[in-house]
Amino acid sequence: MKIGGLCLKPRLIPVFLLAAGVFFGAGLVSLVVHAAAGSQKVEIVIQDGEAKLVRGSILNGLPTEISIRNEDSITHGFNSSIFGKARKIEMSGGSRAEDMGSHVYRVNPGRTMVIKLTMPDDVGGESRTHAFWCDMHRTVKGEMLLVEQSGETGG
């Protein structure tokens, strides 16, 4: 069989297709992994007076989006021990709590607040959890995992 000037014997076609699939597939996997490593997503849902970490963890050195969805009928606060070491914190969809410090936020009922931040590459050499809590309601609290990574993107 001829493919673009290349002559292949019928028994070599599966080998050729497998090699092409591995070549192109590896490139696609590499692109997906690279794109996924570009930004981390953490999702927290507040419902029935409790906060639940739905998905995600934080990798040091990479931008992270923390999404806080308030499914309750009351406003909730959001604060975290992670804010102390984070770089360039940006918030949208919520508000800053008046006279409560620089990183205490409010998310209204039925709204989603997004906080974008990046943890420094050097955060102490080990993975750890960081607490988050509502300063208005003691039962609304939880933990996020910060994963220490080393190599190309980490420390």
C-alpha cells in the first residue's frame, strides 16, 4: 500500500497506525497536562449552614481560582489561612467585609464569588492543609489542601 509516496506492506499498517497514534496522542496528552497545570480550580459550596469542598487542591507556584458558591438564603463570610502567604489576591462576585481585615470577604445568597491567587514556589517544603471559615457562622468551615511540588513549575 502506498501512502504519500511511502510504500507499506499490509502487515506493517497496524504498526504504522499505532506509531502515529502514540506520536500524536502523546502530543495531545502533553498539551492537556500543560493546560491543566496552567491554572488550578478549587470549588467550595455553602449549603444548609455548612461548607463543602467539592473539588480541587492548590499547587504552589501555579495560579489558583477558588470558587465559593453560596446556596444558602443568607450572606456568608469567607476567610482562609492561605491568604497570609498568597501572592496577588483578586476577588470578583463578592465584596470585602468592612473593618474586618484585607482578606475577609462576603458572598451573598445565590451568588458565586471567585478568588484568584498564587501561592509562592517555596512554601516550606511539604504539603499541608489550610483552613477556611465564615467569620459570621461558626459551622461554615473546612480545609483546602496545598500540595508542595518540586520540579519545573514548583520549588
